Amino acid sequence: MTKADLISIVAQKVNLQNRQAETVVNLVFDMMSDTLKKDDRIEIRGFGSFVNRVYGAYEGRNPKTGELVKVEPKRVPFFKVGKELKEMVDRKK
């Protein structure tokens, strides 16, 4: 499913114009992004949670040249699936 697909489905389900549904979807994504930027956690019961994983600095290698490269510390968003969603997906096999 793409973002455009999601917008179309939301528009149909709640009887909105595509432009209005796009605003709603973008608002939700923007709020989620802002929350993760603040290093807060997002928990959607029955679905899963989003958190930032923190990785420390380390020395890596450039795969082409083999040269040592310093990799800066970083935060990367991570999704952990909820128990209910996991069971539902597994049941549909």
C-alpha cells in the first residue's frame, strides 16, 4: 500500500474528498515525525510502537576503498509490532 492508496481508502471510508483525506493523512504522519524528532515514543495499542534506537559512533570501512571511516552517532526510528497485530498477520497464513 502506498501513501496515495491510503489517502484514497481514507477518503472512501469517511466520505471525504481526496484533498481532505490527504490533509488528514499528512497531519498524522507529521505528528508522528515530530514526536520521534523529540525522541518521544509512539504507542498504538494493538498495532505496535515506534521508538528511536540510538547507535554510538564507531569506525567503519568504505566498501569500495577499504579506507577507515568515522561513523557519527545516530538515532534511527524503529517499529516494534504489537502482539495483536503479530497474531492477526500470522493467523492469515
